[in-house]
Amino acid sequence: MLSTNVSRPPFETSVIAASVATAIAHSAVIESMQPKVLVLFRAHQVPLLLASSLFCSSISRLILIGDNVCSQEASLSLWSCAFSSQGFELHELSVQYFLSQPVCNLLAPFTKNVLKSGCTAEPLRGIAESAQFFDVPEEEAVFMISRLCHHFQTHDYQPRDVAIVTVSPSTAVATQMVAEKLRQVGCTYTVWSLKNLSSSFCKILVLLVGSGAPGSDLAAALSRARCAVYGFGRLESADESCQNVFNTAHENRRAKPALSLSCVRHPGTIVRIESGNDFVKKLQETGGCMQPCGAKRRCGHTCPEMCHKGDHPGACDRPCLKHICSRNHPCPNKCSERCPERCSIVVTDKLPCTHTATLPCYKWEQGYVPVATPLSAAAPVRRSGALKYKCKIPVTVNLECGHTAQVSCFERRDSKGTNGSAFGPISALSLRQYKCTIPVMVSLPCGHATRIPCFEKQSTVSASASAFKPPGVLAQHKCVVPVTVVRDCGHRLQIACFENRLRTTTAASELVQRGERVVLPSCRESVQVTPSCGHTKTIQCCDKAGYRCDVSVLAVRPCGHSCYVSCGADRRVFPPCTVQVSVVQGCGHSVYGTCNRISSMKCTKYVHRILPCGHRVDVPCSQPSPQCRVIVSKLLPCGHVNVKPCFASADPCESRCGHVFRCKHTCKLACFSHPHESRCEDCKDKCSIS
């Protein structure tokens, strides 16, 4: 066996085996070894131009081993030349150790005998058929290839396991179309060329057969597939050798070609694909079938999403399956949410007092409520603090006064000074703890009878019975029986009996000091009064003392105008007079206004006045003459003219000096501030008047 890294000739040998590339590179080594037999493998790769370098004078037998179905140029290949000559013997291997039997059957049109596979075929994942061809338009073929490759990717086939090859005269355009479609569906497989594929094998071969596809290219591609072959495209437009391959694939199937794909999540679900439209209707873009996922999550629920691969998307929204209390109440939250620390489910249970209470479950567990029947031994004991629940169901109890009363259940327990854990029967309820409010008839010191609450009645039966109420209760009770009294004015009034007693008692000074002296309300009886003016009117009795006649009468004001006033009103004070009058003022002008304001009004008529400067101005008659604001030109001693209002002074002069210095420059200072003795601002020379 001749290696590619031979540096010096070995000892003489009779048989040399080498690849074509090694034999051409080391032809001098082969010549020096003088072999009798030369065995060349990969002989189908030998160009005819280099064939002469493979032969030497000592060779008596030449054995070529090559692939007869690989793509080649017949006119330039040594292999084709050997086949066309009459001196070479042709021997085809009948057993193939790399290809499965379905692939060997497809190569039958290119071999004399049907090859037999000597290897155990690896079972396919996600698909039942190992060889299938579809006669569809090119656009549909590209779509079916992309979806089929995506299906293989979901079943964990790696890019090295699947080879996508275009068999078409326009290979570049077809390759670009398939690569773009694979990218759109998220498939990471690579589109191979025949040249790159010829040196390696793949498990699954996916073919895009274009119009006019040559059979030699198809055979070369088929020889690289170990397990399965799937072709799509215009099969009818391929050459005759390609048609033989397609007929071989379909000879045992009379029905329409189809693929039986199994779902990655549901292996038992078989989806039959006969066209590109079946990929859209029967499979999702993610590769799953159209059934619900149904797989169990970590939480125990089944996934409600449509069939998918990988982790389950989103959080579980099903009800939580956990129990959160000793009563085995289910968690009210969603499975993806945290379980609450306290169980808030409403529970109705029996109390030791035989009544029932309805409260949240956590209060029963935390000792907020005394429980008559204890929880199971497995229940956690979480008692925290004293019992706080009070049973408020009304019960009937006997009072010491002999009456019965409706009280809350917890009140009868507290009446004996017991805590909430003592629930013995109680025959009577002490009046110290409960006041009987049933009305009873009693006689008051005033002689009237009235109804008062039982607990206010002073008992005289026994000392023990009187112990619950201090003496003098009836004496302090206010009798509200109405009695009739005569006022100082002679009218009658009904008041409560206790008010009359407080008003007529001899200890009035003591009552006044205690603030209990009763003052009768004002008398509201209607009476007629006639003042000295003679007018009669009906008023309330309480208003008679300070009444003044309010009848409207006509009166004359001091100004001479008349108005209506109340008869009893003070005539020295009248309301302001609003009569419109006209008055001639001292200036001779008339002023109009109300009588009460005419004396303070000023003349507002405009008059012409001559100012001391000789200018005329229009001003209101009552106002003094203003300053003259007429703009005039004034000649200053310096010879400049200053334009200012008439009342303003002309000094100082605001013009520039303008004097010419000895240096011929003009003075730029203000006229009133320049003494003509400073330096010239332009040349910094002493200036002087020229």
C-alpha cells in the first residue's frame, strides 16, 4: 500500500495499491520499485491526460477500482476510456456495505445486477418510507423540501445526517431558492453540490429534480445516501435514466406517492402527506401535529397547547393541585402562582356551646375559635394567643328581677366571670352584668304613675336585691306627665311635671346654682296692640313689650323730598335720598345727580384755558391747569437748538461739541461737559480751538 507521504523507495515489491492522486504524485517511486501489479482505487477520478504517468515498463497487470455511477465527463475520463476499450475486463460488486437495500434498488438502472446491501439499515425516525418521489411544480417542491427537512430537524437529525442536493441544469438558481426557503422555516440544514457530496456520505438524501435533469447526476447523488432518498420536482421532464429510477421507486406502489410522518410529541399519530397543501393543513409550522400536546408538566397537569417540541411554553394556568391546610382544602391559586400562607375557604363548624360558626379556615386552625371536635392527629397544632371569637347567637336567660332577656351567647358566659372555655349551664343572669330594660309601672313622688326600665326601679324586697341599685332613683326620675301652668301674661301653657316642680320649688336659689331652674319658653299667643299713633296690629304676646308701629307712612325729608318710612321709626334719621336733581355750581355749569350726592360732585365739563406760555389746553373745569407739553425748539447759548416740551428747561445741551482741533479732528464729547483742554481722542494730542 503506497502512502502519500513516501520520501524514499522501499524494497522491491510485486504489487502496489494506491489512490490515483498518490500514484500520480509518486510516479517516480513506483517506477523505481518495478512492480508487477498496480492497483488503483478512485479510478473514476483520473483524467485521461494524466493516464500516461501511471504506467511503467514492469507492470504486467493493471487493476482499476472506481465508482461507475459517479458524475464524470465520458470523453476525458480514464475510467470511461477503459470501459470503451475491448482489453479491459469489467467486474461489478454485487454486495454494497455502505448503502441500505432501498437505495441499492434505486441504483439498479445504472448497474448490470441489482446490488445487495451488506449493512444493517438504521431505522428512520419520524417517517415510514425510505424512498419516495413526488412529481410536483418546482415552487411546491421547494416548499415540501423545506417542511420535510424541518420535520427531520425536530426528530434530532443533525446537518451532517441530511443532504439537500439540486439535480438541475440551473443548479445555482435552484440552490438559492431552497436555501432561502429553509431559512424561512428555521431549518439549519445545508444545500450541497454534487462535487462536495461526492467525497462523503449522508443518512438521508433530499433531491430537487429540475427540468432536464441528467441521469448521471441523479446516480451520483443516490450513491451517497445510506438510508433514505426523497425526491421532489418535475420528474416527467428528466431524462430516460431518471425515469427508470422513479419507476423503480413506484413499481410496488399503485397508489399516489405519499409520506407517512409521525409526530415528535405523539409517535403513534401518523400524518399522511401527499402534497404541499397537506403540510399546511395537517402539520404546524413548528413541526407538531394538530392535536393538543397532552404531555404532563412538572406540576402534574397536562399541557393544553397544540402539539410542540421541547419545553412547554408559558406558565401553567390550571388550578393548583396542592392542599394548604389540615382540612385538605385545595389551593385557590393557579398552578404557576405561589400558594397562600393562610387558607381563606369559609368553614362552618360546631362550637363547644353547641352553636355553629362560619369563619375562614385559618382562624379555626390558629386557635381563634374554640373547636368542640378536635382536628385529626395529623393536623399541625398552631395555637397562637387566647381565644378571641365570641358567639353572638341570641339566647334566652332568666334575670334576677324575674324577667327573661335575649342576650348574645358569649354574654351569659362572661356573667359568671368565666373564660371562653367554660360552658356549663347558667340558671340566672346577674343584673350587675345585664340591665333589664322591660318597662314597669311605678308611682313617682309627684303622685303620677309612669313606666320606667326595670333596672331603674328601686327594689325594697330584700337588701340583696337592692344592692344592685342605689336608693333615691325614683326621686331623681323626671316625670314627663304634662301639666297646665299660667304665665305672667295670663296665658296658659302645658309643660312636663318635673319642669313645673323645678319652677315652683321653694329652693329656687339652690336650683339656679345647680343650673336646674326651668325658664318657660316665650309666649306665642296672638294679641292685638294699639300704639299712640292709633294703628292696630296682631302680633305674638312675647313681642308686645318692645313693639313699634311698622305701618308705612309718607314723611318729608330735610331736603324737601318725601319718602315712605315705618310709623314707629326715628324721624331724625332718613335713608339716603335718590331723587335726580340739577344744581348750578359756582363756575356757572350745571351738574346732574342724586340728591344725597349732589353736594359732593365736581364739575366735569371741559373748558379752554390759555397757559402762561401762551399755549391753549382743554381740561375739566374743576381741575387745575396742567404743565404745557407742547414740543418746541429752544436756541441755547452755545448755538445749538434743543427740541423739548414747553415746560422743560433747555439746559444742558445734549449735542456733540463739534469744535475742530489743531490736528483737524472734530471733538466728539458732549457740548456742556467739554472745556476744550483735554487731549484729542483720535491722536491723543493736546487740543485747542482752531
